[in-house]
Amino acid sequence: MSELLQFNGLVRVEEQPAGGMIAIRGDLTDASMRAALAAIGLAVPDVRKVAFGDNRSVAWMSPDELLVFMPKGDVAASLATLTEALAGVHSLVQDVSDMRARFKVSGAQVRDVLGKVMPVDFATDGFAAGDIRRTRLAQVPAAIWMSEDGTVDVICFRSVARYAFDVLKSSANSDSAVAYYSM
């Protein structure tokens, strides 16, 4: 396994170790969906929110899609539990753990650094802890959420992970400082 990518500049950019991810598609208002998520210790999050549980979380990705994050070792059992709980319900439950890369971007200027490369309003009243957005990171699709003030998680397709890291690194370079949100 190669060493995880890291950079310290205006903010810290850290590639995260591979974790488990399960995509769920279906009617998020269905009682079966709520019961299935409860069976793995989670709840359906509100629109454009992330719900956090014990050592796992679930993100609202679209009106009919959720993305569950958990330790890689928990995926098989959780996949079986979700599949069984949603049997007979029009839905899809899929292990997508190897599909995406994840980065943690943290520091006082995280809003400014990300604002340079993403078309998102990073003002504190528009993007706060627990919020998620699907957007673009320069030229690639990405999803971002704020786990706590000053810390944002970024996921993108694994095939563009090095490009995404390089974009984040370039934006975090101290020679390119912008102080719009951190004024």
C-alpha cells in the first residue's frame, strides 16, 4: 500500500485510509428505509445533511440516494443487514468502498481554500457542521461535508484522487491566500 498523501499550507490536506462505503437507493420516506438504517444504528438524514452514529455516518446524496460510511470491516455484515431489511422494497444496496477516495481538509482558512476551487457558498450561515454538498472540485465531481467547524471531508472518484489532491494542495499553497470567508 502506498503512503497516504498529505500537505500542510493554509490548511492541512490529508488523504484518509480506505474505509467502507455503502450506497443505498430507494424511497427515503419509506418506513422500511428508516427501519433498515436503524438496524445498523443510523437514521435517514435531512436533505443535504449528514447523520452521525457510533463509528459510522450516513449522507444524503440526492432525493433517492444515501451514502453510508463505516469501518471497512463492517461492510459485509451491514450490507447483509440492509439487503435483508429492504427485501421486497424497490431499492438498491451496493458496496462502493473501492470506488471513492476521501480527503480531510482542516484549518482556520478551510472555507477560503475550498471556495477557490468549488462553486459553493462557504459562508457560515450557508455551510455548517453536518451540511453536505455535491459539487465540482475544479473539473471533477465531488461531495463535501463539514464534520465540525474548520474540518471538511471531500470524496471523489478514486480514478481522479491524485488530481483532486493536487488541486486542494495548490489551493492551500500559502502563495495563493485569499481571505474572503475568514475576514
